[in-house]
Amino acid sequence: MRIVHPLADEWTDEYAVYVADTAAVLLTDPLDSFLHWSVSEGLRPVLMTGEHATLTPFASVAMNRAGGLWAVRTPHGVFDGLTGYRIAGFEQLWRRETLEGERLPGFEQPQPQPQGLLGYDVFGVQRAVAETRVGGLARTVQRALGGAEFDVWGLTEPLLEPFSVDRVTETARRTMPESDVMHVRAADGSFCDLTVGRTRRGIIEHVAGGVPIGDYPQHLAPLIETATRALLAVETEHQPTIGFVSVAEVEPGVLQRAAARRPEVPLAVLLGPRAVHDLAADVERLKTEHDVLVLGRPRLPSLLVRFARTDRGSWAQLMAFAHDLGVERVQEVAGLAWGGTDAR
């Protein structure tokens, strides 16, 4: 007897497969439900698409959040959508024992028109009171990075409801202590995922998204200044826990397809006063070792660190700073382990 599953096209005790036959893969209700079901069942979610399919940023981020894997079906076989290598079975998507052999054409050379995206990942805390509103943190980051005003939002794509802080707040309250992921978009292609969770210290608001900037930049210095302004605005207008800004390569239209991309590059990080206090950060020592701006009140400062040294790679600067702070404690102290989405 053939069993028809309401969500998966194929499933085993180890993984489940969702087949998308469309040219553009959106985070529709069926795909969103499939990802949630896979995670709840302890299965690896596998998205199967055609060779030329593109993923919207919401679909791509949701896949990352669920630990999803991407398989690409072509007339010549099935390939890993993230590395481009041919696979003989879905298990190779996560085992990746060998990275060699035939690859998809898009991985053989750089993309002809690479586009840039200023990505952000910011956590902020608020009091859990009736007057509290969510959505303002995302607006602050969006404006400071030069993005257009948010215009639509929803829980799955297509996003159809006009963006409203009051409606977002109402939706978050209905699903507390841990909200659904709310997706927000602007006319310029900017996007944001917004979640809210209750902790013993109040509520923590997590916003993660990106603002397109046109052609991929040749120089990082102007972007580091933009990232600095954005995190300064967050520190001034909100109560941040931790925040990151980076630059990434995307396809035109802020899409992702199975093709080679530059690695994401960190630009700046912000530690709010509570994180600085709980980490017992040696501010004076950090100032001598890193490009650190001390913000806020002298006795309870925030730290804004910029990865601007041209003699060292951006990732090397970030890892050195994390090591000096005690990286194993940053997530707990910053309040990120409340049980919501990951902080990727």
C-alpha cells in the first residue's frame, strides 16, 4: 500500500524530502509546515529543486534555521545545492565524505553580476509590560543601513498584509512565550525575520535580515562605516544585547541559487551594557587589542567593535575578539539561549 504523506514527498528514519517544482521557491505554508514537522520529528529536511531554481531570502533563512539541506535535480544527476558536487544519495548531503568530482556549472566560475547585501542579526531586550511594542528594532536597523521602509509582512509567503508595529505586536503576544517567526519585506528587496521570546529578564526581540546594496563592493571601508552608524543607532534607541552586521553576496533580486558565492564577511559587532557587564569584559585591554568604540554610560558601557584592519582578515579579527571575551560564555551571557531561533 502506498502511503501519501501530507507534508513530505519522501521520508525515512533519518531524513524527509520536499520536492519543489517551481522556478522560484518561496516560504509557502506547505514548505514552512514541512520544515517545522521535520525538526519536531528529529529528521533532516531536504529540499529538492530544479537546476535553475532560486530561493527567496525567507526560504533560505528558514532552511538554515531548520538545518535544512538542498538537493538539485538535473538531467545529469542529483547535486548538492550548497557545494555543487554530484551526490549518489541524500546521505552525502550531510556526511560530505569527499568534495570532488563533477559539479554544477554555476560553481565553476564567479558569478557575472554579483550583488551585495548588508546582513544583520540583532538581539534587544524590553520590559514585559502592556505598553511594549515589537518591530521598532527592525525599523531602526533597516533605516540606518539605508533600506526602504517595510511595507508588507506575514507568517508565510506571499506576504500580503501591510506592515504595522501594532499588528506584529498583537501576533507575537498570541504565541508567547515564544513567538512564530514573522517575515517582513520592503519594496527594495530588503527583508527581515522577527521573533520574540519571554525570559526571566523580560522579552528578547531578535531581528535578522538584509538590505541590498547593488553591485558587490570592492572595498569594505565604506560598509564598515555604514555598519557602525547602524549599530550606533541601535545602541542609542534600544536596549541591545548583541548585534552583528556583515556583507554577503546574493543573486539579483536578493535570491539564492545553486552557484558559487563569496563567503560572508563580518563588518562590526555590538555588545550591549548587560552583556559587557555579565562577561566582565576588560574594556581597557580590549581597546588596546581591537578597534573598539566605548558607548553609553562610563560605568555601564556598550562596546562597538569594527573589523577594519587591512593587515588581518575580517574573520580573524572577529575570532580574536571572541576569544578575548571568552566565546563559550557569550551566548549564555548575552541572553541568546532562550529557546527561539538560532543566531546565525
